[in-house]
Amino acid sequence: MTQPAKIIIDTDPGQDDAVAILLALASPELEVVGITAVAGNVPLALTEKNALKICELAGRRDIKVFSGAIRPLMRALVTAEEVHGKTGLNGPDLPEPTMTLQDEYAVDFIVRTLMNEAPGTVTLCPLGPLTNIALALIREPKIAERIKQIVLMGGGYFEQGNVTPSAEFNIYVDPHAADIVFRSGVPIVMMPLDVTHKALTTRARVEGIRAINTPVGKATAELLDFFERYDERKYGTDGGPLHDPCVIAYLLKPGLFSGRDCNVAIETASELTMGATVVDWWGVTGRPANAKVMRDIDADGFFALLTERL
Ligand code: RIB
Ligand code: CA
């Protein structure tokens, strides 16, 4: 077997982040060299604790978890307790973590790892606002040519936004960080709402996960039971969009997804459309492509992979 692919998961858990982390930890093709927490769905004090809780749920006390940015680069933090609950991991009753955070600051860990590992061998998997990633690129610009790729959940084009009519939450919270990342020249694979809204946690899919009948299967079903209710009410669908695991599933089975190379620019000036990802899907601007933008997913294949790994 080839060497596992080295990844850093940057995250704001968040039930869907939790499922993404569980999927990664259950996949021998991946080596999670570290998990870096960022403020997003809930404040940093909770996202860092939630990351520890998820590692313990997975029985992976060996995983290194780092604390990162407490707020966006320029704007005040906007959180999403209405979606994720007060703790950010509402649903299962997970015990307080006994694992502790690493002393090193997340941004320093990202830079150190990229400078120490061979160029083109580490993939960054941001699942929340891009603050830590932007800070790392500013702290050490040399990492840009050493990052293998950034596979991120964020943005929306045909689906537009979820936190405002124009903007998806991760980009909206820190549009300036997103602007830095999309201008960095690093190869980007973007999982926008256009694809994640097609990955719905239908009742049958959630019951398939509960039927795994293990602590992880039970906790994951309880995470999804809670997480989906907000979007089911909002969109009137059976199930909610399972955003963040799309990033990990892409690394495991890229053929589950399809999209195209596009130019993506971030709105950072207009309050009305702040954080919009302006995707030149039809190639009308002449601006060079800077991201592979996904639009379609084999949802049954995605949930089969997720359930089998969990
Ligand atoms: O808009 C969805 C994204 O925002 C997901 O990453 C979810 O966890 C939240 O961070
Ligand atoms: Ca997230």
C-alpha cells in the first residue's frame, strides 16, 4: 500500500465537522498529522474542546489538536448556535475531554509542518472559516508552494448563500481570509453549497448509520439528528446538507464528485454581498482559474463510503 496521505484538518466543530473528522480517522489512506481549531460555528473555547471530544470518541488520543484564531482577521466573529446548538456539538452527550491541547499555536504548527515535510506532501482540509490558513500564509509565504492542495468546504454559486442570500457561512465569517487563500496560488478544490446541498442526511441514511450499532455510529446518528433539524425546517427537505465530510470523501474517492476549474473571487467590500464567492463558471471574465469548483456528487456513493468507514 502506498504511504497514507498527510492531511491537516482545520475545523470549527460543528456536527458536520465532527463527522468529517471521524471519517478521516477511520480511513487508513489518510494520516491526520494534526487538527487545528478555529472560531466559527461556536467560539474557539468550544471548537477546540469539541475537537478533543471527537478524537476521544474515535479512541484516538494520539491525535494532536491545536488551538488557533479566536476571531476573523478583520470582522467580528459571527457564530451559528442556532444550527449547532450552544455547545456546537449538541445531540450526543459526549464526556468532557481528558485529552489536552498542544501548547503550540495552530498557525505555528501549520507553518512548521509545511516547512519540515517534503514539498507537495501535505494537504490542508479547512472545514470552517479560513482564518488560520490565511494567518499561516501571511506568517510564512514560502508555505504556498509547499502545500500539496487545499480541499475546503466553503462558498456557493448556483446555491448562492446560507447565512445571507449571497454568502456561505465559512466564507462570510472571514471573507478577508478567504480572499488571501483564493489569491495564494495554492491548488484549491472547493466544496460549495452547490454540492453539499445534494448530500442530504435523509432518515434512511441516518438510520443506516445508527444501525452500525457502535458508540461512534450511535453518536454520529445523534449528531445528525440534531444537526439536520435546522436545515430541514429551512429548506423543507428530508435531511440536511452534510457539508464538511465532502472534503474528506473527496480525498478518499474523488470520482464521487464532479465540477470544473474556475476563477473564484471573494466579495470583501459590499456589506450587501459580503463573503460571496463569485465563481466564473461560464468563463466570461478571462480571469485565470484558481480552484476546482465541485457541483455534483454521487450522494448514495458518498453515504455508502461514510457508513462503511464509520
Ligand atoms: O456553511 C456550512 C459550513 O459552515 C460548514 O462547515 C459548517 O460546519 C459551518 O462551519
Ligand atoms: Ca465547519
